[in-house]
Amino acid sequence: MTPKNPDTEPRRPFKKDAPATKDILADRARQLARRSTDDSRSSDMLTVVEFRMAHETYALEIKRIRVIHPLKTLTVIPGVPDFVKGVINLRGEIVSVVDLKIFFELPDDGVTRLSQVIILSGGDMEFGILADKILGISEIPKSALQPSLATLTGIRQDYLKGVTGDGRVVLDDEKLLSDKKMCITL
């Protein structure tokens, strides 16, 4: 007796009414339904990067963050506003770095070895935001955002998307990227 060769044997036709096929299709339908439920749930949530700045916790939505880069070297540029700390070389591209602590008139402890740069990008505007420390990524329900806190006064209120019950300040990345104050011409 010679063994059967799968390449030369005729294939059996696919039976649409086979019980196993129905089970497979039903399982796929359940998975697709679960994904659409997860998508609607995610539209009620903000995925954010949390970071420390002036001993407070801030957050930015992840959708406009291009990359987070450790601050190794910073080249100072003379003649720019105080909140522009300088520029960095990010893989051959020159990116300006803004210190929101100075822009928001918060206490500034300076740059440390834990400082990181969050590169925001949107439209034709791109710049880095100096963070004292990156805390991680989390999800915040949109319904948990409150308009403001009494301690958030002055210019910070203009760039606020909301504040959570535990005091995380969610910044409005669109307002930051579209603000003409962030565009420096020499």
C-alpha cells in the first residue's frame, strides 16, 4: 500500500453547513462584536501620558504625541522668550523645547537627569515639552474631567482640558499646538 500524497489527492469540497464551520463563524462574530463594544468604550476614554511638572501631575492625550525622548543635550538659543529652553537634535531633526513651568509661571527646579521631552506634533507645528519625569500611560474617563481647580489660575486655565478628581491636570494639546505664542520668529 502506498501512502497518500496530499498534493495529488483531490480535495474535499468545503461544506458550508458543517457544525465546525458554524462554530468558527459564530466565534468570529462574537470577537468582532466585542471589538466594536471596546471601540465605543474607548471613545469615552482619554488615553494620556502622565508626567510630573513643578510637583504636580499633568497629562497630555497620546494622539498628538510623536515620541518621548530623554533629554541628553540642550542647545540654548539667545534672544528667544524665557519659556523656550532651546533645541535638541532628534535623529537629525532640530526640535525646539518649551518649558511649560516658565510659560505657566510655576516654580522651576531646573533640568534633572530624569527630565524628558514630550514631542507634540500637529499640522505644521511641532515642539517638545520639558517634563520633570514621565509617570506612564493611563486612561481617563471623559466624564471624570472637571472644569478646573481653584489652584489653577492664570495662563494655565487657558490650556486646560480638565482636571480629574485626584488632581491630574489634563492639558489641551490642540490649544498648545495652535497658540501663536509657541511660534517664535527671529
